[in-house]
Amino acid sequence: MPESRSCTTRERLIEAALALVWECSYQATSVDAICERAGVKKGSFYHFFSSKSDLAVAALEAQWENRRPEMEALFSPDIPPLERLERYFDRVLEGQTALAREKGRVLGCPLMSLGCEISTQDPAIGQKVHELLIRNRGWFEQAVSDAAVAGVIRVSNPVITAHALFSYYEGTLAQARIQNSLEPIRALKAGAMELLGAVPAPALPA
């Protein structure tokens, strides 16, 4: 039974850290605020984590692991490659819209927000953000490569194209956060298909 309580406490700290850092910023989020949000005492924090940085790294990894089943389903090889990307961009818009309604502003990508803020000051966080961005980019690489093999797009280097697409995606989320607007995300799917050269040709006049 104590093990179960400990696990719950650690998870609450991780959830609180993710929420506060994403909503505000890493620098503006104190250990006290994390403990208050999690409903735990400060001693419990230091029982599980040596520092706020240690918690942030653990929280980022936990978030990625929690999202992995959904990503595996969205990017299943059983789904046509361009449809994988379209479904993913639809899911991003859906999630960002729900968050904006709940939080009162557009939050964008937590990895990019945290990485841009703190990676030059905290190597451990910077390395974890870099690692997770590469993992996420892998889904794009596979989808774009499969689309090229299937002949639904024509690109000379699928990996470079996937990297460009991922940069476009992350840049769009950053713009959405900065502008506090969902409009860039609403245009994301169409822009991605344009970038891939996968936009259907306009219908000929009757």
C-alpha cells in the first residue's frame, strides 16, 4: 500500500509540473507552486526529485510515454501515409482548441516552449527536449518515406522533406502560442500537404 501512495504522489508532481510549466514558464514555476498544485508537501518533492530540473526531465519523459500509444495508433503503418499526417494535424487542432478553451490561451508545443526558454541554461533539460523532438520527428520521417515509396508524393530526399515538415509544424505551434491564436494551426494541415506537393489539382471547368 505505501508503494501505491508513493507512485501516486510522484505522478501528481509530474502532472503539476507539466501543467504549470506549459501554462506559464519554467522560470516562473517554483517548487512551492508545483507542490501546491500537486497537493503534496515539499519534503515529498525532494523524496522523489533532487531538483526542479530533475523533475522537468522526468515529466517530459513521462508525457512522451503517455502519448506514445496514441501516436502509434495515429501513425499506424496500416493507415495510408498521408492520412496518418492529416489525422495527426486534425488531432493537434482538436487538442489545442480544447486547451485554449480550458486555459484561456493557446499553449502550443510544450517541448518547443520549454526548449527555447531553458535549453541554453540547463543542459539536462535541453538534451531531453532534443531527444524527444527527434523521437517525434521519427513519426514524420516514416510517414513521408512511406508516401514517397507509395508514389503519392515525389520528393528527392524523404528524410530532408520530413525534417522540413516537422520544422514547419513546430514553427506553426510556436506562432500560435506567440499570437495566442488558433488560426495558424487551422491552416496547418493544408500547408503541410502543400509542402509535400500532395494538394489535389483544381477541378477543370465543366
